[in-house]
Amino acid sequence: MSNLNGTDEIMHQDIIPIYAADIQDQLKKQFAYLSGGRGGDGCPVITFPDYPAFSEIPEKEFQNVLTYLTSIPSLRDAGIGFILVIDRRQDKWTSVKASILRIAASFPGNLQLVLVLRPTGFFHRALSDIAFKFNKDEFKMKVPIIMLGSVSELQGYIDKTQLTEDLGGTLDYCHNRWLSRRTAIEGFAQKVKQTAQILQSFGTELAETELPNDVQSTSSLLATHTEKKDKMKEDIRLAVEQGDDILGSITKPVTENPEYKLNQDQLDNQTTVERLLAQLHETETAFDEFWIKHQQKLEQCLRLRNFEQNFREVKAALDIVSERLSAFTDVGNSCSHVEHILKDLANFEEKSYETIARARMLASEGDAFIQSNHYAVDSIIPKCSELHHLCDAFTTETERRRNLLNKSLELHGLLEKSMKWCDEGIYLLASQPVDKCQSQDGAESALQEIEKFLDTGAGNKIKELNKIYREYAHILNEDLKEHVQKVFQKQESMEEMFQKRQVSLKKLAAKQTRPVQPVAPRPEAFVKSPCTSPGLQREYVSNSESSALRRVNYRKGKSEMTELHQSRGGSTMDDEENLAVLRQHVINELIETERAYVEELLCVLEGYAAEMDNPLMAHLISPELQNKKDILFGNMEEIYHFHNRIFLRELENYIEYPELVGRCFLDQMKDFQIYEKYCQNKPRSESLWRQFSDSVFFQECQRKLDHKLSLDSYLLKPVQRITKYQLLLKEMLKYSKNCEGAEDLQEALTSILGILKAVNDSMHQIAITGYDGNLNELGKLLMQGSFNVWTDHKKGHSKVKDLARFKPMQRHLFLHEKAVLFCKKREENGEGYEKAPSYSYKHSLNMAAVGITENVKGDAKKFEIWYNAREEVYIIQAPTPEVKATWVNEIRKVLTSQLQACREASQHRTLEQTQSLPLPTSSCTSPSRNHNRNTKKLEERKADLASLEGYGTTVAPKCPEKGKDDTSSTSECSVLSKKRFTLQGFTNLKSQKETPSPSAKSQTLPMILLTGPASPTSPDKKPKRHEVVSDPTPFGLRGWAKTSHSLDASEENDGWSSAEDPLNSSDAEEEGGGGGGELKLTPGKYTVVTDYEKGISEEFTVKSGDLVQLIREGEDGLWYVKNLSTGREGWIPANNLLMLIGNSKSAQSLSSSESGTASSTLSTSSSCSDSCNASSTSFSDIKG
């Protein structure tokens, strides 16, 4: 068999080639085969063996087989021509003739010789000889056809070694082996061709692929291409193995027997396979070279994208560093301040070192890219240049800032030396004894002291102001320049004082040289200290010198006190100086810890929170932790921005005025409420941290930050910080009691404690379970705490009452503005916040229907909360009397605010309706005009009433007499009597007039609780429980009747629980209160419960705690009052007086002792049915 003449003969033929695999079934019939034998000149031999069904072979199959067999030898061998051996020894002449004719007609190649083995039978052999001679021309072949009688004759034309065994030769031929080998070789050739095409297509794809612009896409593309390359390499490896197997099968006989010689066909097959393998290796080598370049380009692209991403990150970090560096503009206001700034700058530089080092490393990496001829050199060079520039600029600017601060430190050192020198000079002047200077020796000694001190000025004082300006011009801002001027002026003033002292002393020394009799100086000639101590006197100086001393702004109180005060005054000033130093220490600690706090917050936000969004760190974060940043860190970023942008900067403004720092807290107090949100989230944050505290992500972040403590320690910082403020404020207040800002400090401390309480309360509130409604709808949470609770239901079973007396329930109460919640505390198992208790909701009371009794018999820690006119009574036992007092006071405020709101709404509605009435014709009988005047007075008193925490009562108006402006009076009376409820247990606010006007105007006054001796109870009236002031805090609101014209107290008290109920008894009830008569304001002694100066003359003021004597009532609602604490007397309007004494916590009710005074019960009129929902909401009476 001939070779395939390279891949061109197999893979690049013009016609569609026929492969053995395509006609495998046809070749298996073996009616013709190519044995591999050759003729004498190398002509290929095609054998047509004896095949009985030769004539039955379809023409198409016959054509395919002959075409395939003639296509196998090389073009050179095929061009010489084929030798056909037709074996018809077992056939008839007719079949021989038909076979020769068919072959001659269909053979596609060149023929060299046709050898026919004629039939062996005698008859057919003779017939074939005769017939062949006569029919020779019918075969139409251009080559000779030789009729052979035996195989021996055949061997005369073809060597025996080139003939198969069936033709008497020795050629080893197996048709099945030949067919399988041809199929394998052709399949391998196809594999090589396909591999070459795939490699070419893949190379084109790689060459045409655009490089991505980000790291992730580039990494993905490199991985994809590498995967495809590996697959191609695997295909090539399999093809090579296939070729090696075929080659091995061809050379196997030689391997087994070295003397064995392959025939030409086998040699051609060997050459073909080896050539295909060589081509495959060449293709693989070419692809490998291309891939190395492509992979290098992709890797360069990936490094470039990493470089660009790192550049962006480093550039952003450098911008932040530069921005923070630019914030170091302050040159300081003292040596200590400058040293602190220098320390901050050094710390900042140290923290920025990692960023700068990373930037320089990245620039070096870019330079390496440039040196390695990176394909994107044009893009890398500008970035490297920018990085070098930014790093150098940072270093230069840092050094410049440090030099400026060093110059500032130097200047402040000069200024402080000068100030210290001035203070020492003033101290020297002040410490020279006056009497000693009257002698010549004393004067000379004082002069020597002064001259010696002035000699020390060379190294301490500022010699030339303009030189200071020139030398330190680049750091002198307006404040520092002004400070320099003040120091220089102080220095000049001090030197001027020294000059004048020198002149005075020289005169005294010169006088002693005169020949006169020395006279002892008279003490009366000198100005003595205002102190009684005879040992210390103020030194003698001229008027101008004293004036100069007063102009100097001394920074050291010691010099000033020695100059101006004697021993006790000096001690006081020393104490004040010590307090000032302590205040400075507190403000320094506050600011320094605030700076550290801000830095720690920033460190957490940048080192942990921001890293959770960093794609490069995403592989370290577990899926369960992803998207949990808001839970873990809460609103820490909001807290950081508040402290960094606002609070820290405001604090730094008070560095020179520490005693005023309370104002800073008050101005920002609303912003501190953001801590409530953080603390409420803290349990969720801590739970999440415990779940993932061992995460590799947190460990890596901690390693980068070089933190010794883990993240949870820093998450606790905001909680620790908000509690730290109150400690610092307490310290500052301790050292600032007599300072200007003491009140602000106290208010700030109270506010901070209030925030802490609100935060603590909210932490308890979020632990409430089982409440179906929205807790936010109940208003602000005011108080919370655990109590013992006894219950008594008026309509309940007696058994429940009996048990209620002895078995208290443990309840946790939550007091809101609109309701009080009763919950059961349940302890939880766990760690940290998970161990915090929860509160199971039991029931709640609407504050609109709640009343309280402050004192319960037998226990100073108990008080009552009752509901719906005592249908439900809850006896509350507080842990301490103080806790009880706090709760009672807070409940009082809630009920007060509710009544105040209803009263204001009622007044507003009444005013609107009254203004809509027609104007009366009579000025003396018109209730509208009277009401308008009263409304005007009411508006004038609103400012005074705004600060009072108490109820307002309205004296119920009487309807005018019949026949006097019936229309107007009826309208007004109808308006004012629509809704009203009675306040019991209170005195009349004014003494009744002897002849009250029938058109008495409605007068709105503040509710009063007066401290002082109770008026005696009328003997003719037996005390009733509902008429007795049982405690000083009657805060209950009873339901308003739709229409109530009667002012009888008994009507208003229907529904109160009976006095026989043991659970309703109280200390005040048994002691007795006012009688059943009316209560009114009478002369007597009272304790002032609030400061008030508005409307009071400057000579007469009262303060909280003062004891006042109400002497008599004057005209126009004035009372003549004596302040027993100061001894001063004066007139006070009744409404102001009521404010002053109307909020006493231990007040008792007053009842009238005047026998002829008409009885009247105070009530409150209201028409605010819409705003208060009085028509549908039931309130409890105010209990007296």
C-alpha cells in the first residue's frame, strides 16, 4: 500500500474522499482487495479473488470499492499503473468474460497489466483459449490481458513474495486486519485535521478577545481560557496516544521479529502515521507558543487590573489622609496645647504609615511593570508618578506642619516665659514690705532686688515685638497675634511699674541722706487692707502704679491676691486657682477622651464595617454573616459623625472656659438620643457576635488593625462613653459650684442622667412580650420598675379581696404618658444580653381614667392606683419610700398635663363660643363683657401659669337673674355648663364678697396645694370620706356628666368606694381632713414651692423654701404678704401667689373658718367635648 502523500492527500482533496469507515460493509465482501504486493516496476497489485456472486454486486458498490482501492496508493505509484490479478479458476468462461468486461468498463485508474487465471476444467480451459482469441477485441482494454493456466505462470509475472497465499505466494495478508488498520489510520488523520482546525479557531478566538476592565472579569476570563486550553491539550494528548497505538500495531511484527520486513504498504502506513504525529506535534508546539503569549498578556492584564484597583483604594486612602492632615491647621494656644497637637500629629503620622507604605509599594510594583515592558506602560507611568507625588507631598506637608508646630511651641515657650517673668515681677513688687522700704537700707535692699530681677529679663522677656512678628509671621493668626500683643503689653506694664517703683525707692533712699531726725513712719499714712488682720498691709504704690496693676490681665491668681488681699483673701483666691486647675484637668480629660473615642469609632468603621463590603474580603465572610452589618454595628456610623463633626469641635471651643461646658451639652442634648437606638440594638449585636466571634474575617481585621482586643470590646465603647459623660459632668460641677455656668452644668447633668434613664427604660420596654398593640402609641415611657401589687375589684368576689390583702403579686410596671402597663418579670437563661429578663404583659390601665392615693395606712412605701372611680384598686408597694415618691410625682405630672390639656381646650372653645355671642346693651349686667374681660386677664396670665404643674379650676358661673339680658346669659350659661367636673378638697381661691354679683364671671385659676396649718373643720359637719383630703396628691379624673348644673359635692362623688373598705383606708383619712364645707384661701403661714419674681418689686422677692405669712386680702385680687425668711413685706396678685404656694408636696387642704361665708365647691367647666371625648370617656374624680 502506498502512503497518503501527506495530509494534503487525505485532508485537502478536491473531491469528497471515500473513507473505509463509510464503505466498511462493502469492503468486507472482499470481491477486490489491495494486498500490498508490487509488480516488477513497483506497480500496485489489486486482486479480484474468486467471488461467485461477482455479477450480483451492485454497480454503486463496485464503483465505490474500486475508487477507494485506487485512491490508497500514492499518486506516483498510481501513475505507473495497476496490475490486476483476476482469479477465475473455479468459474466458467462466460463469467470470466463478464468479469473482464465489467472491470474494464468501471476501473477508475491506470492499468499496467491484467493477469487472468482461467478456469481449470478441461472443457472450460479449452473453451476459454478459443473464445479469448476470437473475442479479444471485445474487451476494449489498452493494456495486455494475459490468460494464465496456473499460479506458477502467475509467478512469472509477479514475484512469489508479492502474492498472497491463495495465489501460491508468501505475502502475509489478513483482510480484516487490513480493514481495521485502514479505518484507524483514516480516523487518526481525521482527528489530526479536526485538532488543527479547533486549535486554529481557538487561537483566533483568543486573539480577538477584548481584555476586561476589572479584576473579577479578567480573572474569570483567564480561568475560562485556561480551562479551554487544558481541554485542547487533553485532546491533543489523546490523539498522540491514538497515533502511537497505530504506529505500534504497524511495527509490532518487526518488534517481535527483527528479521521481519514490512511490505511496501505497511511501510507507507508507517510513514503516514509518523507524518501525522509529526504534524500533530508541530501544531501543539505552535499552539503552546501562542498560549504562552496569550496567557502572559492575560496575566499582565490581571496584574494591571489589580494595580488599578489597588491604585484607586490607595488613592482614596491618601485623599482621606491628606484631608485629615489638612485639618491640622491649629497652631495651639499654649505649650501644652501645641504639645498635644504634636502628639496627635505623630500618632496620625504613625497611623498613616501603613497607607503611605502601601502607596510606595504599589508605586514600586508599577515601576516593575514598566521595567518588564508591560503592554500597558502608557497607563501605568502616570499612576506611578501620581503615587510618588502624593507620598512625597504627604511627607513634605507633614514635615511642614511639624515645623510650624515646633515654631509655635517655641513662640508659646517665649510667651509663657515672659508671662511667668511678669508674674514673678508682680509678685516681687507685691511682696516687698512697705515699712521696710522707709529706711535707707530697706530702700536700697528693695532696689537691689528689683535690679537683680530686671537682670533676669534678658533671657525671659520679649525684646522686640516687630521681630516676633517677622520671625513667626507664618504661624501668627489673629488670635495668636492678639495673644502676643497682650503678653507684650503686660510686659511693658510690668516694666513701667518697676520703673515707677525704682523712682519711688530712689527718692526714699535719697531722703535718708538729709541731716534730719529720722521719724518712724505712721501707719495711718498708708492705705490699710480692708481685712482685720493687722499683720498684712497693702504695699505703698503711686496711683498710676496701682492703675497699671489693675490693667494687667494676670493669669496667676497668686500674684494678684498677694498684691491686693490679705491672708484670708489670699487663701480664698488660692482655692479658686486650685479649682480652676481642677476644672482644666476635667476639660482636658473630656476632650482627650472624646478624641480617642472618635478615633476608636473610626477605626471600627474602617477596619471592620467597611471591610464587610470589601470584595477582596468577601471570601472570609460566611454566608450567614453577610448583609448583617447593620445588626452588628447598629447606628455607630451616625454616632461617629455626630461626635466627629459636631460635638468634638464644640467641646474644643470650651478649652479656655471649662466651667461653661454645660452649655455645649445642652445645645447638643437632642442628638444624644441616638444612643437609645444603639443600646436597643445592642442585644441583637451581641448575639450575632457570639455566633460569629471565631470568624476568620474578624480575626483578619483584628490582625490588620493590630488590636489586642476583639471587636466586641469596641462595640461596647458607645455604651461606656454615654455613661462616662455624667461622671465628668459631676466632677466639673463639683469644681464649678460658684461659677457662672454652674446652672448649665447641673441642667446638663440632669439631662444626661435622663437620657441614661430613657435608654435603660427602653431596654426594658423592648423586652415586653404579649402586648398586642403598638407600644409607641402609649406615648413616652416615663418610668419602669418592679413592685409588690395587691388588687381589689369592687365588683369581685370576697374571696379575691381576702386573698389580695395577704398575697402580693410581683409585677413590673411601665408608666407611659397614656397608660400604665402591668407585666410579670421572667428571668432568662443565657449570657450577656440574652440573660436579661423579659416581661410578660398582663394588663394595662388607661391614664385618662386613673387616680392615685399617695399614702396608704401602715406602710410609707405604699400608694394606690385606682381605676374607674375605684372599681379597681391596686395597692403598690415600692422598694423604698424614695422610689414611691418618684413614681407618685411622675403620675401626678401625667394627670396634671391631661387636665391642663382639657382645660385649655375648654377655655379655647368657650372663648370662641363667647366671642360669637351678640354684644349686650348693659355694661353692668352683661356676662359676655365680663367674660371678655376675664378672657383678657386669662391671656395675660398664661405666661405665669405655663411654669406651674397643677390643675386649673374654674369657679362655676351662676346664671343671671331672670329678666336681665336673658338671651345673652342663657347662651353663656348653656355654653359653660355643657361639660364640667368637680375638684374636691381644695379651698376657695378668694374670700367671698359680701354681696356677690349675680353675673359673677368665670375665673380660671391654677389648682393649689398649700403647705401650712389646716383650717379647723366646721363642728357642725361630720367628715365624709369623699369630702376629706386624704392625701396631698389628688390626681384622678372622673367622668364628665353630659349636663351638670348642680355644684353639690355629693352629686359629683357618686361611685366612690366606701370608707368601710379596709383596702381604701389611708393615714390621712384616719387623721381627718377638712369638713364637708367649702375650702378657700385664708390668711396663714405657707411654704413657697417655687421661685417667682415676675410682677414683684425688686425689694420683695420669694424663693423656694421661704416661709410666707398671708396677712390680709386687699382690693383687685391682691394679698399682702410677709416673707418670714427675709422680713420683707409686699403686695402680690392672688394668681401669682397661688403659683408660689400651689405645688407643695406636703400641702394640706384648707377649709373656711369664717362663719358667714357662703359654701361653694370649686369645679372646672369645659366644653372640649371633641378634644377630650368627654361624652364617651369616663374620668375619675380628683380625690382630695
